[in-house]
Amino acid sequence: MRRFYLSFLILLFLLAAVLACGQKRITAEEESSDGGRLFVRSCQSCHALPKPGSQSDEKWPVIVKRYGPRAKLSETEIASITEYLIANN
């Protein structure tokens, strides 16, 4: 029985290590701006973070405006995230 628990704990540790390796690292730009911090905190809770350059300057406002209410973001937060994404596109 003791051997089972030890094996289970080792497996659990390995799984946690594998999952941690797949997480996106936060960039300096994301850490240094309000919009970047909001982007990481709000958007990463539901899905992997897209790169700011993955959409055009015209598409980001539409996307953030669409998903902002789902993430319970205020208009100010939506504007801040949009500004960050466009500035780093």
C-alpha cells in the first residue's frame, strides 16, 4: 500500500511539472503596463494568450469589446487592454 502512495505522489509531481512547462511566460511588456497585466490576468483565465501580433489593429478592438463583458471587464479595462494589444502589435 505504501508503495502505491509513493508511486501516486511521484506521478502527480511529474504531471505538475509537465503542466508547468507548458505555461506561457509573461513578457516584460505585459508586466510593465496596466493593459498588459489586465490582458494576462483576464484573458489567460479562459484560454492561452494570443500574441498581440496575431490580429490587426482593426480587429483587436472588436475582439476585446466582444469578450470583455464575458471576462467582467469595465470599459476602462477594455480600453486599456485594447491599447496594449495595438501598441504591441
